[in-house]
Amino acid sequence: MAKRALISVSNKEGVIEFARGLERLGYEIISTGGTFQVLQEAGVKVTKVAGVTGFPEILDGRVKTLHPAIHGGILARRTPDHLHQLEENNITPIDIVAVNLYPFRETVSRPGVTLEEAIENIDIGGPAMVRAAAKNHQNVIVVVKPANYASVLKELESKGDLAPEFRLRLAMEAFSHTAAYDAMISSYLAGLLNVQFPDVLSLAGEKVYELRYGENPHQKAAFYRQALAGTGLPNARQLNGKELSYNNIIDTEAAWALVREFDEPACVIIKHTNPCGTALGSSLAEAYERAFAADPVSAFGGIIALNRKVDVETAVKITGPFMEVVIAPDYDAEALEILRTKKNLRVLSLPLAGAADLQVKSVEGGFVVQEMDRHRLRTEDLTVVTARQPSGEELRELFFAWKVVKHVKSNAIVVAKDGMTLGVGAGQMNRVGAARLALEQAGEKAAGAVLASDAFFPFKDTVELAARYGITAIIQPGGSIRDEESIEECNRHGIAMVFTGIRHFKH
């Protein structure tokens, strides 16, 4: 019995070569619409699906493969009973289904796309054929990735068939393909309806690459791109260096999130997801120099994020110490060549625009989802609670410190002066412990500096400690039942304190 292959693809990469290979192996090829035309024009002997079903494509192409002559041929097991039923109904078995789906993602990613356009790019017949073939993978080879065409042909040419494990892997890829497709459609419609947390949340991701290992060498890991996101680190262009490691990815994400808080030229240096140095400058080079100087010991081997196009002066400074990653919106050609002299330095380019709406974190057996923390503090949001008002300069420093503390692991304290961090206390079990770390790191430089806390002071001890180091202004959310004690302590030392009314826990 002659074998039959059904080929109907949106992505036509490699399809002509694949069809020619199957033709050489004696397969009868059937196809639809655009794929039929491409194959016919390439000289491949191909039959329209309508010639198999005896029924024309109708409803503007919405119905063409939804027919027993197609699905019976795909779903039939090669048992005497099923083959007898096919023969009774004049249906020929289909042995290969090569299908990939309408370009829904590409369609909805276009600016100004209408709902009608999106709906017309929801594939119905394609997923039905893919799922049917994957279900019957012991009898039907299903191919959804053009990258698999060559290996499928090689096995058929050398062995005449595919090994059961290969068939199973292709079936798994097929179900992943349709699952991701449905997840994209669901996500798109939820976005139109402004439904942030649907009862069933399907997350579709495609692998960017496998990582050498995870957080530690004994852990396996991989890096994925969300199917509809189109923004963020998975879409960065890597211009130099080795592939990112798991820890590089997590740290670079933290650096990029913080540096985008600033409108002025800014540099952030991250170590273990916390900013060891953050600074503003009149130029990018100055911002980098000041961020590095904030904590040069911790900065060694860190992750650098910059919010301007990198120039030669900045590139020269970056190549001095050992650093793992630098990420920026763009690079001057000469600056990029300078950075490339450090062959292991990972250099990434990513536009500042664009941001995800939701954050997903896993727990064993599930995950939690929340809105991204996009809150931007405004002057009118502040409440001065002390007798002394902060000066204009102190207010600017408080805003700077507040932007930084938002991105420090809680409990978090940041000491800053002149648009530069002097001390960072991160992830402590109590707030005064975090303050002690930040103030000790700042040392004598803390005199005349400001202090930011990501959450309220449960006791006045943090203010007492800040006063001993010469802090002149404090920004914190407020909301403790002991706020008055902290306010009184500030008044006693002439410290200005403002409440934001909002906290920024980061876990």
C-alpha cells in the first residue's frame, strides 16, 4: 500500500526539501491552500485535500481538513478492524502529518491589529490534525518543527521507519505546540478583557537554550521565553561572551529592573540580586565610576546595567575589573569592540521600552502570580511627619534612595548621598540589623546622608542608630503602631522624616 503524507504548514521553511525527500521515498503528498501552491510550483507532485475529501474548501478556508477522509486516515490504528472500516468508507491511511499552525503570535504582535484579524488567525483544522496524529503516533509520524524534517527523512531513508522513542518525542512536541498555541490565544483574549488572574492560567514558553547548570552545578536548568511577551531579558541580543548562566540571568534581571527607574544617566551593579552600587552621573562613565566606587569589593564579578548607549569612555572603564555581564540599550561601534576584548564578558543589548505586566514565581507544585511593582513615587504622595521639613536637596536624595530600596531584598535599608549609594542592608531578619549593615558600610560618609527603608519601623531603634551615624533625612512607608516613637526620635535629633504610604517588600 502506498504511503501518504499530509503537509499543511504556515512556516514554510524547509518544506520543499522535506516534500521532495518524501516523494523520493514513494509517499503520496496531499496538501492545502498556500502549501499546495508552494509545493506545486517547486515541481512536487501534490494533491489538494479537496481531491481527497471530495468536498471543496468552504467558509473562506475555515473548513478544509475537518472531514472523515482526513481524520479517519489519521486516527486509524493499523488493526484489521480499523483498516477494514477505512476500506469500507474508501479512506486511505495517512502516515505522516507535517503541520504547523496559523501565525497567531505574529499577527497579534503587529501594531494596530484588530480582534477580527486575530480571530481569523486562530487555527482550527491544524490543531485538530496535529492532536489526532500525536494521539496515534504509534502509526502516524507527526512533525510540527521544520528543524525535525532532516532527521525524520534520514531515519526513513536509512531504516524505513522511526524508532518508537522518536515517534513519542515528536508526539510530545506536537502536544506542546498546540498547548502553547491555545495558551497564547487565551492570554491574548484575557488581555483584551483585562482579566489578570483567570481561573485557569496557561503559561506558554519556548526554550531559548539549556543552561550549563542551575543555581549550583548539581542542578539542571534551562532558559525560556514567554510565548507572547516579546519583551525582557529573553529578547536581549547577546553581542559578546559565553551564554548566560542561571545566576547571570537572575542577577541581570535585577540590575535591569533597577536601572530603568532612572531618567538621568545611571549605573547599577548587582551582586546576588542586590545592588551593591547604584549611582547617577553627569555622564554614563561618571555614573559607572561612582557605582563601582560605592562598594568596589562587592562589585568584583558583578552585573552592570546602564540606561544609556555605552560610549568609548564608559567601555574603557568597564573593561578594567573582572565583571560578568554588562547590559545597556545600545553600544557605540568602537565601545563594543573595546568590550569584546574581554572575551568572557557577556555583553547584552536590550531596549529600555517594554515591560511585563505580571510576575510569576514558582512554589513546589504550583506558582504565584502578581502584578509587577511599577509604582512610581510622586512628591504629592509624601507626608512630612517631623517638625523639620526635608530640604530640596534632601528630597532629591530621598527619591533616589527610595528607587533603590525598592529593588533590595527585604528587610531593606539604603543609605545614599549625592545620587550614590553608600551602604545597602539587604535581606535581614530584622530591620535594625539591615540598618546596621548599611550604616556600617557607609561609615563616616553617612554623616549628612539620607536613609530609605522598604517598610515601616516597628521600633524606634533604627532611627536611634541612624542618628548616631549623622543621617539627616529618612523615607519610609509609615503605618506602624509605634510610628509616633520613631517620629519623636527624629524630632529629638533634628532628622526630617517622610512617609510614602506604600511599602516595597521584595522576596
